[in-house]
Amino acid sequence: MQLFVQLMEGVLKKLERYCASARPTLAGEIYLTGEEVCERLKLSTRTLQEYRSR
């Protein structure tokens, strides 16, 4: 019984980590947040907004 409880706790921890990092898809595509785009392109939020406005 103790082993079962330990296994279930491990599964729960993995599931919590997955839920924290998973993001829903839209038509099978994963979209980045503005913050993630800025990080990857090394831009400020203001510069990203200027690019969007063009």
C-alpha cells in the first residue's frame, strides 16, 4: 500500500509540472506570449509593439 501511495505522489508531481508548462494549441499550433517573443528575439516590449504597429 505504501508503494502505491509513493507511486501516485510521483505521478501527481509529474502531472503538476506538465500542467504548469503545458499550453493549449490553436488549430494545432502553439503561440508564444509577447514576453517569450521578446526573450527569443532579444527585443524590448516597446520595440515589439512598434513592429506590430507597422
